[in-house]
Amino acid sequence: VNAEEALEKLKAGPAWLVDVRERAEVARAAFDAPRVVVMPLSEFERRREELPRDQDLILACASGGRSMQAVHYLVHHGYHRVANLQGGLGF
């Protein structure tokens, strides 16, 4: 999804933005948005069950590469309502 589509999904709800950047990256470039979960890719395998299966999940990182890995991982584990934020968060 592009940034505009992601924002619309978040506003319409229920949808979650899952930030897979590492904690140091998030600390340098945090942002305020509704329903954000910070789940670094390094913690993803251990914590994925925290994510709802019945709501839209938009995965994001700095540029879109790591979040795409997380999308593939979730789909492989039975999640169907997942999307990657094209281009990442860009900051």
C-alpha cells in the first residue's frame, strides 16, 4: 500500500501499523499515529502472536525491505490481512 492508502486504512480501522525498525531507529525518528506497534524485525519471530489475525496489518520500516520480509513471514504463518508500506517511512 502507498502512504495515502495506509493512512486511510488506519483512519477507517481497525488496522495497525507495525513498525519493524530496530528500537534505536525508532528512537531517532519516532512519529505519532493511531494503532502503532513497534516490533523490531529482530524480535518478530518471538512476538508475532501478539498481532491480531482478524485486522489489517500494515508493516513498515525505513525503506520497505525489512517490512516486506515481515509480510512474507506473516503470510507463511497464516496471516492474510497484511500489506507492506511502499517506500517505507522515509525518515
